[in-house]
Amino acid sequence: QLNYGILNALGNITVTNLNPDGVSGGTAFLNIVGSGNQILTGAGSPFRGQLPQNIHINKPGGTLYLKNTITVSGHWIIGTGNAGIIDGTTYNPTLSFFIKTFLGSVPGANISGSFTVGSLFFPTGGTVAMAPGTEITIINSLNLSATNFASNRLTINTGKINVKGDVYMNNTSSDAGSGGSAAININGTGNQMLKGSGGRSRGPFPNIIIDKPSGTLTLSS
């Protein structure tokens, strides 16, 4: 756990901690500010090796490559002054927002700034606030899970998530407020699947937009 303070990273960042403890990560700020190319390599598990709760990307130049499964325990902020490129496709990474701890606290997550990533995974409940105008483009799959907790409501507000691959809803919460005001835009050119939770009135999606230029969207539960 890294609590308080600011870590300014000018080079590569590698997470090798595989501790599954739900309170890993900490409250510190990880400020990614290198002017050259950098690689952010995750631990490879959506439940392990959480980064601190505050990730800020504000590069004056160069490319930030995302690699492996990167687990974020809180906020993902791309600064308005960021002049660098965020490459979330070369290494086909997964970005996992592990925003609810095993101890039950829900820090939530703020996501600001548009980017593209291989896959996006929400393995826990909580509230995700996407800044107005923020768009996340997903090449592979979007997985809305949050199944392993007693109170697993997952709410995603504002912003847009463009999905080129499959969408999976595994969250079985029926809590009022689940779903949220964000838009999931299904716009892949190939065949895609939209899979529901399998339970009536459980695991509601945010707003769904279907805007496919080609291919078939299969609905499943």
C-alpha cells in the first residue's frame, strides 16, 4: 500500500505485486509525466496488484504504452494538458477498475479523458463517474461483473463507452441506482454479443446505443 504523497514517474512502471488483499493500492498519487515513451505494465490479474487510487497522466510528449492487465483501485485522470499518446492497443491490455474493497468500503472511480484500450473490466461494485465528453473505446470486450460481493451495485455515470467486441453483464445486483447514465455504444464492424445477467430486473445496463455499420449483434442472457 502506498498512502499519501505524490510519485512522479518519468520512466517505466511495472507492477509485480500479486497480493489479492482488497485494501492494496493506497491513497497516493501516481503522476505519469515522462516526456519520452513509457510502459505501464500491470500484474496480469484483474483482482491483484492494484495501483494507488489516484492515477494521473499528464505527459508533455511521447507515448504511454499499456501492457498486461492493469488494476486500478480508484481514479484514472488524463490531464487536460497531456500532449502524449496513450497506446492501449499494441500490447492488447485489459484495464480493470477494482474499486470496491473486500472490507466493504467503496472509494468509487473518476475517469477523465478519452482513450482506447483492449478490454475493460469492472470486477467489483461501486460508482464510476466519467467526465462529460470522455469516451473509452474498447477493441475486445467490456465485462461488467461485480458478482463476488454482498452489495454489488455497479453504476456508471456520464461519458460514453464504445465497444467493438462483446459486452458481458455478470452483475446480479437489483439495487436501485444500478446501471447509471453513461452510454454503451455498440459499434463494431464484425459480429458481437450482448450478454445479460440472466436474472429479471438484475444487473441493469446503462444506456445502450446500437450503431453497427455491419455484422450481427447476438442478444444472450
